[in-house]
Amino acid sequence: MEQEQQRPYFFFSYARRDFEAEDAFVNQFFNDLRDELGRLVGVAVRAEELAFRDTEQLRLGDDWAERLATMLGRSRTMIALYSPAYFASLYCGKEWTAFRGRVRRHHEDTGELVPALIPVLWEPVGSGELAAEVTKVQWAQPDMGDAYTRHGLRALLRTAQGEAYEQVVRVVAERVRGAAARRLGELPEFDLGAVRGYFPPPAAPEPAPSPGMVRLFIAAGRASEAAAEGGSYAGGWYGAKPWHWAPYYPPNRPSLAARAQQVITAAGHTTTLEEIGPGLGEKLDQAREDSQVSVLLIDPWVAAGDRYRAALSEYDDQNHPVTGVVVPIGGNDPDGEREAPWTGVRGVLRRNWLRRRDLEHLFRVRVNQESFDSDLTIMVTVAQNKLMDDNLDWGDDGGDAFGFGSGSDTFGFGDGPDMPGLTIPAGPPRRPGPPGQRRARPPAQHHPDPAPKELPGRRRGQDDAVPQRGDQDDDH
């Protein structure tokens, strides 16, 4: 089979540090898994059709990042070898995020959820190394055995627990065969280097050196409207005014708007509050001119309604780099998981929806009660740091010098599809403004990394030591 036509059964994603530390064990698992899969699918399938691994199939002169991206887009499944080193690796984060995005896109396009991202616990992983998105993918099942769940596959190999190890290999091979049979949609060509990985986590932004004004704008329902529509939120969720809105279950006091003001003032800033309405874009522009940042608090249930749709759509068509957006979700509310309101949000904030997983933390959706305070604090800090940067004298060609000129497409994605983690184009060309007006620069990208959970099997002592970013070259 020609290299360009390959659709291997699995892509082998692993940390180079694990390979270099004990290459015999990594090699043994890769070979044993490939052999067991070959036994399951038939002897007529050649080795290169069963698995892709960079150390075996990259050829002299290949563009390795381009080749990895191609095979991530074509391989039927991906084996992710979880370990502390894996979650500290920049390119493992890119591979995991790209493939996770491929699975999610297939689900959105077809309604079919293919379990094609298959984790294998190589070494126990501490809670601080796991992004929340990672914890959504199940990494163990009962027939893989207690020793594997507690200590990981590497420990089974090191302690010669052959029967337990072989059982894990059989289970993983069966998972690969089953998922591969369901034909996961392929990804178009993309730039793996531009993928914003779910891990390693970004460094926390430095706090703004001085307090400032934060303008809050809110779009939320009213109790009278909810009652008229037969909604379950009447009374406990909404009040007479939008700023009475309490989205979390059970309904909290103070309201979300009051809580946001408390968080902002606790950080040493001052704040104002008003309802979103006509002229929102002009108000945000004026706030920026006055060296103020803004935050929009948006109720997903009313975002696409008549009252707010026009103002939010206008905002979405404009460029407001020092404005953050928070769209909460009610944690225990039975309606909170329904997709109807998110379809409305996605439709009215079409361009900004592409930023929901970007690293700069300025567009956050499905924000739960536990993360609201920290998400808002980080958002305000990021916006204020961008405002400080915005106030520097960049010169007349400041935007163009960094690839944000009119019509630029920094990473060549054009109008490509929405894949989590991919950097998107800068936005529409700038319109000439009046003399002396600053030129708007596009918002930078953000990807949320909420509080992680802990995998069972975490070892005490030295296993708590996570490889630090930057202590050596990227290990893939």
C-alpha cells in the first residue's frame, strides 16, 4: 500500500522520554499489540496497515510534523500511552487534542460517537497533570485487572506479570478492532504545530500591576418571560431584571451579576453593570479607548432570542480583543445539559464559538459553579494585560508586522472547520477608521483547562514529581 493511502488501525502516541527511559518495554507493548491485532483482523493485513509509529515509518527527508498530522487525520484509532511524561510533552498534547477534535467532529457531523481515542495507562498519573477534557475519556475497564488499574502497564512488564499483561493487550486490541470497524471520518490537511493542546497546561498569566475598571454587560431572561413560556426557571432562576439571574442549581443569592462584581472588586478593581442592548459594540470600543476592559455575562437560554440576538450578532462580527465572554451552565439543573440553548449560542456567536477552547481564556462556555470565580479572575487579568499591550506604541504597521495584516491567515487555515485546539484566522479585514483611532488587533487564542481529576493508581513519593516544562527539549 502506498504511504499516501495508508489508514492504519492505530496511531501510536507516546512520550519520547518513556521510550528513551525503557525503550524495550515500549517496543514490546507496541509489537505485542500490533501482533495481537493482526491475529484478530487476519493475516492478510500487512504490518504497516496495522499501526503507525514515528520511529518506524518516518523516512529520510520526510517532514515529520506534516507526516504525523496526515496519519493523525487518517488512522482509524489512536493509542495514547498515558504517563507523567506524556502529559508533560508538548507534541503529545497536540496529538491528543487533534485526534480528540476529530472524534468530536465526527460525532457532531454524524451523531455517531466512535470510541477511537484509546488510552493505555503506562504509569500512574498525578491529579495535577490531567486536564478536565482528558478525564472525560475512560481509560480502564474491569477486565483489564486491578494490577493494571493501580500500577499501570509498565509495572506489569517490569514485574513479569505475564498473564495480567497479556490480558490488557487482548482488551486493547479488541477495542482497536471494534472502533476501527466504525469508520471514523478523516481530517483534512492541518498544521499540527499550530494545534493548541489540552496539555501541558499553560503558565498562569502574570497579574496586572494595577487595578482598573471592568465593565460588566449582561444578557439574561426575566421571571415574567420564563413564566409566560412555561420555563422551569420561573421564580427561583430569574427575577424582575436581568441582573437578578441566578443560573446555578440550587438558585444562589447573590445573583450571578452580584457574584461577578464581588469577584472583580476582591481582585482590587472597580466595576459597572448594565444590560446588553443596541450600541454594544460602540460601548466596548469606548471602554477600550478609556483603558477599561469588559466582560459579557450571557444566559444561553436567551442568547438567540429577540431581545439580545441583534446586539450579540453585531458583537460577533466585530473585533473586541479586551472583552471576555462567560456563558454559564447550571450544574445540577436537569435542563442544563440540553443542547437547545447551546445551538442558539453557537448560531449567534458563530465566530467567537471557534475560540471556546483557546488558551487566552477570553471566551468561556459551559462555565460551572465551581470554576466561575477562577475563570472570571483569569479572564479579567488576561484582558487587562492585553489592554496594557494594546496601549504600547506599535507604529503604523504594528499589526502587519506580526502577521495580522488585512486579509492575513497566519496559519493557513482559511475558512476551515472548527476543530478544538486549532488557531483560527485573524478575522475580517480592518475597516479604515477616523484619523488617530487605534487599529484593532484580533483576539489571541484560548483553551480552557479546568480543574483536573485524579486517576486511580497514583503512587506516592517520587511519582508525584512531574517533568517540568522547559527542563529539556520537547520529547514528543
